[in-house]
Amino acid sequence: MAAALELRDLHAAYGRIEVLHGVDLVVPEASVFALLGPNGAGKTTSLKTIDGRLRPTRGCVHVADTHVNGASSDGLARAGLVSIPEGRGVFPNLTVGENLRMMTYAGNYEDEVEEIAYGRFPILGERRKQLAGTLSGGQQQMLAMARALSSNPSLLLVDELSMGLAPLIVAELYEVLSQLAAEGVAILLVEQFARTALAIADYAAIMVQGRVQHVGQPADLADVVSEAYLGGAA
């Protein structure tokens, strides 16, 4: 199967402190790949290095066989990569509709953006005139996802989707991720709660201290995750 994302000997640092120590990872097309591990393992740093927020000190990031080290956010978007960082990243003082309209500045048509958003998350259509900052946490996460999906990505990076959300909302959002993968989108998912991610993942990797220790299918890694690395948080 072709790779939507490939990391080759990826190193990254904050100042003089190296955090990633030669990460190798392949995310196949149209799959959900869960990147798991304890706090401080390097999971979010990996996403930051992939989406350009942090420049790698060594190694390569390839998106659909294209070398993207140092590419701009616009260049990454043209390559099909979109990121949903931890913290949702909506504009709280703008309405839902205005948040979505911001995506038209990237060249998307407003009616298409709204069709994607309200078709995937009908509640956003009902709240289109409501300030985003007054939405529930789950609805803000839906809005963040809708904004990301408006550019029709082929590769979606998702960081801690379930953070602070009720289990029913998490289940709904994860169902959307499953649908996206079935429609051909590759998803690299960072999630602290391993069981939640493994329930929808096609593949998973365990990262510890800036290195990928195990890679495989969820059934092969369940014991490793719960017993060796995440303990009760799994």
C-alpha cells in the first residue's frame, strides 16, 4: 500500500535538547495510524515536526513521496496535509459561520466549506450565528475539524482529540475519523488514552523517549500499551 506519510531518521530539538532521536514511521494511505506513548514521549513534537511548526535537525518528512522539510503551511496544504493541533484553535470572538468563512481566504468556496462543515456536523449549522467561544468544548472541536476538512486533505494530523471532552462526544468525533479513513484520508492520531485510539486504528506505534519502540496492528500492541507504557491511562 502506498504511503501517505513517511518519516525517515527524523531528529528534532528544542534548543540544544534533542527530543526526537531518529524516528522512522510509515502511515499508509486511507488508514488510521495511532501514535501512542506516555507524556513526554515525543508524540506532539513529532506532529509539530511534520506540519512545519518545528524544523527537523536531521532526517526527512515525505508526504505522498514528496520531500516537505521546510515547506510553508501553504505548501503543506497543497501537498494535502492538514493539522488539528491540541487546543482546538478556533476564533472565539467570531461566529461559527465567520470561522468557516476564514477558510475561503485559502481559496475555498464558501458554499463548499459550509456544505462540508454542516453536512459532517449538523449542529454547527444550527449554531452558525453563535460565537465560537460560547460553544461547548465538543462543538468547538467539531468546528476545528470542519475547518480542517474544508481543504479536502489527503493526510490529517490530529493531536489529543479527546482532551477534556465527554465520552459520547469523543465517540462521535472518532466515528467521523473512521468515516474519513473509509473515504480515503490517511490519519495520524496522537492520543493519550490508548484504548480510545486503538478502537478505530488500523495501525499503531508506541513511542518512548523520542523513539518508536513498537509498530503493528492494534491487536498486536494492546498488551504492550497497557502493561509496559501507559498503565492505568490506557
